[in-house]
Amino acid sequence: MFSKLNNLYWFIRYTRNNSVKRKYYRYVEKEKKRLIELGVDKECLRLHCRSLSNSRNMHAEESYQGYRSNCSACR
């Protein structure tokens, strides 16, 4: 379900051109709106995007995994 977001955040992390980054952030925003309309938990989506935006942020990954293990809608 989050594979498109994973790809978009990969492009954001490894692109140096700011205008290209802005373009991909717009794509991310559209994809997040689409997922929310499908019924994805907003907090789970927020934490997942937070962990994708900076792969070195271990606290973001831990909080996402912790929330996902406790949330019945994310399973």
C-alpha cells in the first residue's frame, strides 16, 4: 500500500535539485490524500512518512513500528 510513497521519498532523499524536490513533495501530498480517502489511519501514515523522510532517524522508525504493532487498523 505504501510502495508509491517509498519510491517518492527515495527520489526526494537522493535529489539535489530543489525544484525537483518540490515537485516530488507535491506528488507525496497527492498520494497521502489518496490514501486517507481510502481509509488509511492518519497517524500511521504520518509516522511512516516521517520515517521515510530521514532514513537515519531511528526514533522515527521505532515510533512507527510501535504504533503499528499497537494499532488494530494498521495490521
